[in-house]
Amino acid sequence: MPADRLVRLMAAPAPPRSLSPTSASTWAQCQLKYVLGYLMGWQEPSTMPQLVGNVVHRAVELLYGHDPADRTRAHAGDVLRTALGEELPKPTYARLVAAADPSGEVLTTGDDALDGLFELEDPRQVTVGEDGLEVWVEAELYGAPIRGRIDRIYDASGAEVIADYKTGKVAQPRFVQKAFFGLWTYAAALAAADPEHRLADRIELLYLIGRERLSRPVLRDVAIDQAKTLARTWRTIGEVVAADAPEVVARKAKLCDWCAFKAACPAFERKLPAVGTPGHDELLTALGLTQRSRRDVAAALERLEPPDDVDETEGAA
């Protein structure tokens, strides 16, 4: 089994404009994957888990956008179908739709997720305003421009809570810290973006299908440590892509089994066109990937939830 490989980029990628916890995690997972996806704009057609995640997130957003009295389970089913109608026509799902109509599977899984939401809480009792849904946050943390999206910020009996919905499996205990990384960062970013905004009181992950809520009190020292970690990642990325002959690591791990770039990755196959050449671009196109604006790619990648229970340190077959 070939080891991780240092890959020279024959075309220097444009430097990143900002960093999110998700993109930083991708860099830590595999630098080549980060460069191809976030900086060069290569994106695979959206998958079923991504479609389900986007539809469920949108449905929950629509549900909490209504008056509390209207947040019934019956109405949740209606907004789920509205969300599917908004999401499915997008071009990124064209290949998925061409293979078979995914609507039935999405609605079945989405209804299961909504059942989970109503088991975890009574939406009619949750105090959240329109400005607390799908909140975009931007801030500079220790020199790093941080940008990302928070699913929900709400009031829980006077405590401010930052919440994230998950449609994947519940994180195993050894992966919980990793799962919370983004929320720690967003807690710090919210406080940094507005001098009048104190640190939130709590962060929580709502695993809708798994019917489990994981929460942590927000500790200032932990939030600062996470922000500093992201800032170090930002500086490292900048140094790598600014080099005269940039080189990145193609890292082999179990998550490679879910990676759209695997067949074009030098860590698995050495007889490939050099990354950044027209030949490598042609290979990526032949694999069904398309090159899009970095903004569009980043927005899509932020919603993709890789398996939480995969040990990335294990070698991939």
C-alpha cells in the first residue's frame, strides 16, 4: 500500500479568501483534497446524503421561521416537501435525478429526521427569531478571516445556545471533540464579530435521525484554543500556496473511500497526469466532476457530512 505522497502542483491555486471549520478539517484530512475542492473549484455531483442534509436543514429553517403555534408535526411535513421542491431542481443534482427520482427516499429519510426533531424538543416551545436561523458569521480570529454558517442561535431560559443539526450518525465518544470543533469556533467568531456580543452560554449538536442531543457549556479558554488552531491552519495554507513550487500532501485514510478525487489521486495511482495540468483536469472531468466558482463549491461542501465514526488515521485500501 503506497504511503502518503507529496504532490507538486503544476498550476498554483488562488489563495483562499477565508476559512471555515469545515474547510480547515478538510485540509487536516488531506491537503490535496482541500486544494482541488476549495481552491481549484472541482466538485462532484451532489450525493443523496448531501441532498437529504440540505433538504432537512431547509425544512427545519422554514419550520422555525413560522410562529410557534404553527410549528406542528403536520406543518413540518409540509415544509419538508417545500424544501425538496426548492432543492431538487438545482443543477448539482442533475445526475442524481437522471439515475432515478430520489424524492421518495429523501422524503422518507427527511420525515424520519423531523420525527427525531420532535422527539428531541417541542418546536413550539423553542424561542428563536428569524435572525437566529441559518446565521452567517464573519470575523477575524488571530489574523485568520473566519466565515461560516450556524444552523440556529436560540434562547433557552435566558441562555444563548448555538446549535447545529446533523442528519448523519451520532458521533462516537472518541469523535465528539472533533464534532464540536466548528461550534467552538463559531462561538468565538460571534463574540469577535460584535464587541457587544458576549460568548454564548452553550453549544449543542442535534442528531435528528439518531435522536440524540450533545451539548457543552462554552468555556472561554477552549473557544480561544480552537480559534488559535484555525489561525495556525490559515497561516500554513497561505505559506504552502504562496510557494514558488507549491507542494501538498495527498494523505491516505479511511475517508478516501468517500472521496470523489480518489481515482485521480497520486497517493493511489502514480501513473497520472501532474495535478494542475490540462491532462489532470481532463481526468477529473471524465470522473464526472465539474469546475465551478469557489463560492458555489464552498457553499455545497459546508453541508456535506462525512462519516463521524471513521478513524482517519487508519490506512485506506
